[in-house]
Amino acid sequence: MNSQRTAAAPALPIRLAVFDMAGTTIQDTGVVPLAFDAALASQGLSATPDELVAIRGASKREAIRHLVRLHAGESDLDRRSEAVYDAFRAELDRRFRGGGVRPVDGAAEVFEWLRRRGVSIALNTGFDRDTQALVLAAVGWDHGVADALVCGDDVAVGRPAPYMIFRSMERTGTQSVAEVLNIGDTVLDIQSGRNAGCGVNVAVWSGAHGRDKLEREPGAHLIEDVSGLPALLERLVSSAG
């Protein structure tokens, strides 16, 4: 699927761009926190806004288990966590099918800009495979957009572990982490890129975590939203030259 580098386009320092979905390439419309609230309430539990913010970017299954343990302890943890997770998936499905999912403005154009320069595209998410497929179908990205799709179901441990990035590399035949760009909107996204050793690590502050929180993470380039990625990469190429 990946095209050859064009002679007119400047060489980029990357061969693979790994994009987070919700909050980075898919608009953060508040659906995910609402789904967490409803799912926890189905088991008589609740979480504070700060607790929900802290888990953004994590594997949703792992995040729910953490919240259930935090508010209900170890008693019947497996059953209650699975019940909350099932309710969370059903709530997301209902809200997404009701029109609660849209791409970030300019995201598709950034994908094409990268593809013209020979860069592979991976989309990863802490959602499970069925939810990822639902989101991609809703925005028309289920065919011909990404070279690799990676979700929380594909790895043993989610972010901040680097494994979804490594799986994206494996599926695109990318051998050097120095040639990987990672981009996301949460602290866990950026920590995952740092743990993977990505050559370029980018944070967007238009999603779940604001600029003040993201700029505390060392080694990350900050941009307002994904549409600013080409300009950032051109600056990096220029400064390297």
C-alpha cells in the first residue's frame, strides 16, 4: 500500500508514523468519559473526573480493571471488571452509532502528505478490535487509509508500554525505532513513544490532555493538532540539514 518517495518531496527522518486515534486523529467529543461513567454506574461505581483523565490513552480493559479495584477493592474483581467492560463497549457502540465520532480536521490530508513521501501509516488505540473497527467504518477509514491497525487486543500490556508501537513496526516491516514517529494526545501516548525509543515523539494538545500537562513530558514536540505535523517535520528536516 505504501507508495515510493517522490523526487520532489524532501526526505523525512521517518519511515513509519504511528497515530493514536481518539483525541489525535478522531475528535474527542467527550464520548469516552461519558461511556466510562455509564459503565461504572451499571455496577454501582463512579470515578472522579481527575481519575478518568489520568487513564486516557490506556488500554480500556486495563483502565476499567484499575478503576474497579480502586473503588470496589479486590472482591469479585474479575467478574465486576468484565461486567463494566461489557457495559462500556455497549455504551460506546450506542454513542458512536448515534453520530458521536468524527475525524479531526486535516487528519486525512496529513496521512496523504506522509504517504506521498513514502511513510507508512499505523493507527493504534486502547479500544478493543470491534470498537476500533466501528470507529474506522464510521469515518470511512476502514479501507485504504492505514498500513497497520493495532488495538489493545493485540498486546499483552497497553500504554505506556511500547508494545503497540512495536506491533505497528512488525506489521509494516519497519526495523528501526529511530525511523518511527509516534503521535498522541495523552501523557501515556507520549510515554509509550519514549519507552519505544521513537526517533520523533509528538504530542497534540487538542485532545484529552492539555498543553500544560503534555509539556512536562521530556523529549516530545508539541503541536496544537495533527494538521500541524507536516510543518513540524519540515522544520526538523531543515534544522537537520
